[in-house]
Amino acid sequence: IFKRLQFECTSDGEDIFQVTVPTYRNDILSEIDLIEEIARIYGYDHFKTESIRFHPSDSESNSVFNFEREIRLRMNTEGLQEFLTCDLIGPKLLEVVFGKDIPEDQFVKVINPTSIEQSILRTSLLPGMLQIAKFNSDRQNLDCAGFEVGRVHFKKGDQYQEESNLAILLSGLSRPWHFDRKPIAFDYFDLKGIVENLLMALKIENAVFHNKGIHSFHSGRQASIVINDVDIGIIGEIHPSITRRLDVSHKIYFAEIGMKALFDLKTKMSGMKPLSLYPASERDWTMTLPITLENDVIKSLIEKVSTSLLEKVTLIDVWESPKLGKGMRNLTYRFVYRDAEGTISQETVDQEHAKITDGVRTLITSHT
């Protein structure tokens, strides 16, 4: 083969060849090029090959790592960009965000910090996310929609603990300027909707949102996420006093949820249910209630008196006016009734709706 290629070749009779390459073959630079020339002329199809077998690792896949990757993908589907912030923060930023709410003995301090602004391991993802909001605000980039999956660190007694949390940050406009649909600013319900979508995707049910008066949030636009009487996270609008101290003029919405809680509560896909072949019937009901009576409470009261004919209840309107009286508002709910066995009659729907509304009124009276 070398002679056919006009290469001068000598051999020691065993396994060593000395080859002189013609000057016009400037593509031959090393030994592997000579081997490639032999294979090319001899024919790749003449080499016998064995089937390649895949040998997976003996170790099990890391379920927590896979879960964090799943959460990142789900946040991307919500239109959020991933942020990465530093684990180290300073006492000044910590005081601006939390004040004196967190005892100092819970902080994990760096022994020899390079600067005072990086001397404490963060106990929450909120300080780093606020730094992102301020950095962008100072440069007139007011629209932020992002998330971070990061570690938080704190002490419990003499024990050091590290946990993984999910944080979500929204500020500015919810969509860019366009001549057709004018942009609107993010609000509390945009953030709550993202959290609810996440819980729904993970098949986590029975989530309740309670206002527990967290000082870092606006008093009327905040909630703790409670599932089975366990707090798993917080959502809300950052308190105006904090945004003023950061010199940020627009509203910032923030959520933080414990990843371990999400991992423990998630469930696998449940069995599919066939779609009903029979039509549904709807009824709307408006109640004048105190503002302090939350929607979750009303929904729970409806569930206590509902039957199998009630398929779904949705809050479709909230109206507040001085005409209703101080501290009062109207809540309008839409009830969807359906019978899985056949077409439901109007008389049956009216009877069922009257039974539910009368029962809820009684329960509300006893509750208030």
C-alpha cells in the first residue's frame, strides 16, 4: 500500500516501519496519518467490528439532582431566566432585608472574609435576588423575571445545616411593549400563579395560602404556603420600606420554597380519567363578605357541603366599593355541576345549588 502511494518504506521484518513521505503530501504529519492511509486504501468495510455494548454505572442515579433539574426546566417553561447569586452576603444587606427578625446566633460567619460584604453565608435567597433587582434597576433594566435554585446555610444550636431552596423574582412589566396588546406590570397574582402551576405539575394538592405577617413583605400582599399544616414557602411583594432603602422605585415580587419539602410532597402521575360524555350546568353566586374572610376559607366551607354533582368551583370576580360598607367586598363564584351517569336536569341543578348555598351561609355565620 505504501508503494502504491509512492511512499518510500523499509521494515525491520517485524513491526517497525520507516516511511518517507513525498513532499507533496503535506497532510501527512504523524504516525496516525500513516495508519489512516492504510485503512483508507485497504477499505474500512474490511475491518471486522463487534457490537458496542453499553455498560451503565453500578451507582443509582441521584434523585435529588434529577429533581432540581426538573424544577429548573419547569421554571424555564414559565418564562423565567435562571439567576446565579453568591452564597456570601454582608451584614448591612442582611439588616436591610430582615431587620432584627433572625437571631444573630443562627448566622454562619466566615472566619477570615475577604471583605465585610462577603462575611456571612446567606440564610435566604432573598438578599441575592434583591441585589439583582437593584443592579438592573440602577441601569434602567426594570423588567426582571427569573429564578434560582441555591443553597442556604444556618445554625441550629451547635449544628450547621445546609438546605436547597427555590426562589422566584418578578419586577417590571410582564410582557414587552407591543402595538397590539399593551404591557402590564407584574402583580402578586402573577407570582402566585407560577407557584400554583409548579405545585400542580408536581401533583401537590391541598396547598393553602395564609397571611402570617412576615415583616419583609407588604402586609396585604403576602402569604405563607401551607400544606398539611406545614409551611413550605413564602410569597409576596417586598415591603416598600426595603425597596426605598435599596433605592428601587418599582415593586418587587418574591417567592422562596424549600426544595426538600417539594421533593417529599411530589407524587407520580395519577391514572387518567375519561372525559364526561354529558353536558355540565353552571351557576354563579355572589356573596358580600368581610375582607378578612379569605377565599381559601370559603372554598373549604363549600367542600364541606358539596356532593358528587359539584365538579368545580372557581372565584371569577372580586369587587370592592364604599357602597358595600367598610371592610366588605363581593366575591363571585362559578359552580359547575355535572352528572357522570347522564344529562343533569335543571331542577336537579337548582336543588343542588340551593342546598350548597344554604349550607355555606350557615357555616359562614358560625365561622364569623
